[in-house]
Amino acid sequence: MSYFQGAHHFSVQGASFNDYSVNQGLGPIQFLLQYSATGAAHDAEERQPPPRCHPQTRKRILSILRTWIKTLREERDKSVVWLYGPAGMGKSAIAQTIAEECEALGLLAASFFFNRANPQRNRAARLVASIALQLCESIPEIRPYVEDVMRSTPTILTKSLPLQLRRLVIEPLKRVPPLAEDRAVIIDGLDECLGPDNVDQEQEQALVLGLIDTLQSSNLPLIILLCSRPESWIKEGFLDRGGLWQRTNPIDLYDTSDKDNDVEVYLRPEFERIRRISECGDSWPSDEDITTLVQRASGQFIYAATVVRYVEDRYSHPQDRLTTILSTKTPEDHKPLHVLDDLYLTILRQTPNYKATMEVLGSM
């Protein structure tokens, strides 16, 4: 590309040139790919193996979500579901399971799983580009319109997220023929959207809620499943956007799920598997052991899964390890997170060099 064709006998000092053309060896979609977080999608290699609901668990909440997704547009009263619950309750596993089921039915528009430890997935910057990119695959009719925007406005991905959303998602969707069924956008872990270091996380999460509000007020063939912890500022963000709150069905996972039964359904076959490969006695673990673990989990699948991973360690005997877990005193307040903290501490104390391990963790 020639910027000064035909010019001669002059010099430019101290100048900086940025070439935003999408034909630098890249097509529009490839250029869009550079600004997306490919590892945030439900089927991304980066997330393998992803958490999924264990068979025969989460029946109640999965049934609610499946019915909502399959309900006809004219009969559905809410276009957004906000699924919230404490850490370790299995929200990401539910989101993953629903995303896979929607994809199998041809009803998945896009998915984005935030992750606080990943700089591409712990902020909102790549959310719109990621959704637009996935929409080009799930609803291929919009791809030509997205490509047109990328060609006519090569700097679109440097603009504000609301503008990106309008140009790359809303306007292209409005130009395609009506879809027979609404498609689902699944966003998990809003509480893990922390933003850049100089941005308040509440502000960053409010930005995402604003984007969702815009999507749902644009009369598009999209429904949204949003999962997060029950942070007060997230609820305030919904309430501050009256229209969004009216279109949202808030579901408390802690109150909706069959917590103890689900954890027990998960634990029994896992311990059966461990018993088979380790030749523990048929009476191990006892029903009392299972009941104790279920009570300590308080519905937290992360507690149950951590126990299983610890007990099945190939370099130790499962019975000894389970005894170690069960011998740990339960905090008097029996708060789930305190019980989980005690479990982690018990596991750390079993490391060959506990002191060195704590020094390493303390320096992180």
C-alpha cells in the first residue's frame, strides 16, 4: 500500500503509522479471530477436559433450562436466565452441559467462559469479537454482513464494546431472514471478569451487563444464560437496568438443586470405581462415611470432587486417605467455604515437604 504515491524530495520525522487494513494477508474472519478469545468457547482445546454435570445429577435445574430453551419464542416470558450460586456449586458444569446440548440441537449461538487467571478471558475486551466470530459459524447467514463491516471499518475492533456489538452482532442479525428458533448465548463466570489492572471489577462486570441489556432490547433471536456468583453488585447491575431485570429469570442454584442427593449420586459410583481398582473391601466406604462427606460438602461439588481426587491418588492407599479426610474436625460454624478450606489444608499437610510447599504458596 502506497501512502504518498508520486511524492518525492520530502521526509517525515517522528511519525507513527498504523495499517488497519484487513488485507494484510488476513481475511476479515481471520482478522476478527485475532481479537477474540478462542479459549473461552465451550469446546475450546484450552478448556479440555471441561467440567460437565455427572450423569443423574442436576436433574431439576437442567430440566428448567432445557424447557426454557425449547419454549417457543411467543410463549417464553423471559429471554435471560441469571443462574447464580456460591463457589463450587457446579455452575460451570451446568453451563458446559447446556452448551453441548444446545450445540447438538443446533440451538447454540455462542459461548464464553470467563476465567480470572487468563488475561484473554478475565476481561470484557474480547467478548464481542468472540461472540461475533462464533455467530459466523452458528448462523452462517450473517457472515457476509460481518465481513462487510470488517472491510468498510477496519478499525471497528478498536472501538468501544457497545459500538462493536451494534456493528458486528446486532445489525448483521437484523439483516438475515428470521430464524425459526431462538439461539442461546451462554456466558459463564461473570464474577471472574476482573478487567485490566486499572479498572474496577464491578465496573467491568457492569459493562458486560450493559452489553446483555443492549442485546435483549434489540429484538433479536437470542436468549442468554448468564452464570455467576451471587455478588451484590451484579444484582444491583440488573436492578439498575429495569428493562433487563424485567426480562430476566433469576435462579438461585443453592435453593433450586437437590444438593445432598446430587453429591451422593456423584460420590457413590466414584468410590465404587476406586474400590474396584484398589481392591478395598466391599464394605468400604461405609454409608456413614458417605453421609459425612455429603454433609460436609453442603452441595459443593468442588468439595466432593477434591475428596475423590485426593483419595484416588495412586501413590497412597485410598482407605488411609479417606480416614485422613474424615478425621479432620468440622468447623463449628460448618460454613461450606470453611469446610473446603480445611479440606485443602488437610491435603497440603500430607505433602512430603509441607514447610517448603507453604513457603512456595506464600510467595505466589
